[in-house]
Amino acid sequence: MDYSAQMEKMCKINSCPSHGCSPIPQEGKWQKACEISDISGLSHGIGKCAPQQGGCKLTLNVKNGIVEEALVETIGCSGMTHSAAIAGEILPGKTLLECLNTDLVCDAINDAMKQIFLQLVYGRSQTAFSKGGLPIGSAMEDLGKQKSSQVGTVFSTKAKGVRYMQTTEGYILSLGLDQNDEVIGYKFVNFGLMISEIKKGTPPNEAYEKSLGIYGRFNEALKYVDPRLE
């Protein structure tokens, strides 16, 4: 190691005793994390791409520094969804540091990886105070019963008002309006449930009818509109 001429002329001043790094909460216990292999936990990271055209929610379950489980959810552009497929193959089995320094193709996924890294190494994981953490497969619980990403899509303009397109319940078919033309409920079809019914052998039309539902005071509405056409 080389030192500058100015440094060579300086005398040495001793530092006070070092007690090492501060412990962080991990899976129900406090630990000093000095190596990547000391990191365990399940957490989430949210990232965006450079033009902010899309975003990614990344969930990792890490055990002893190794990514054992990854859930990659993206929204915004078609390229990003394909990048998610690649990231899903790349991440499991790598150390947390390897994942941080691996090109995950999409800016948003790379950004999410950076954010989740910070969550985990600073002890801000979802499992910080959960003894033993969560078993592999727990990230799937974020997808709900139908194992499908929960997406909310709402469009609105000053001139024509709001249009609910999709909520956690499903794809919005119709909005119910009251006497003031305000939304008081909606009718939806749950695509996840419909596909599950079709896979079980239910005829498509019957599966569609079984997957319909309403929210709010839809049945009390005075007017019904298609949010995509009216």
C-alpha cells in the first residue's frame, strides 16, 4: 500500500478500542453482521427505471446470505415483464452481494435490488422480529389466494372524472353512479378465479359467471357505465 509524502511525515495517533459493528435485528434475534453470510430475512424493495416509465416490487427471502426465494413483480412496459423472467432465473442461489452486482436487465429491477439490499443489511426486514424468519415460499402469500399480482389501475380527467379500471378484486366491468353521478360501487370479474374454474373443467361461460362480483353499493346505483367506453 502506498502513502503520500505528506502522510509519511505524520505521526500515528491511536484510536480508542473498537467494539465492532452494531447488532441488527434478524429473524427474532440481534446479530452483528460483518459478512454477507450473516444476513438473513425476508423483505421488499421498490424500484423505478431511469425514465420512470415503470416500476418493480422485488421480494427476497434470504438465508445466511443466500437468496433462497425471489418474487419479481413489474408494471409499466413490456420489456420490463420479460426482464422479470430473467431476474427470476438469475437471483435464487446467489449471495446477496452477487445479486447487487448482477445486471438484472431492467433499471427498475436493479433499483429494487438496491433498495432491498439496504433493507436487509440495516435490519429493516419484514422478519426482523420473527423468530426463525419465514419459510421458503412465503413470498407467494403477497399474491393472494389466486396467486396473481394485486394491481390497481385508475384513470381520471378533469373534464370527465374518474374511471376505475382494475382493483385487487379484479377487472372492472361497470361503475355504479348515484344521483350526483358519483361512484358508489362497481362490478368486476376476477380473472384468477375464472381461469382456475376453467382449468377444473368448468365451461368458460359458466366460469365467467362464477367469477363475477360487486363492491360497495353497486346494486343501489341509478346509472351504470362501462369505464372503458362511456
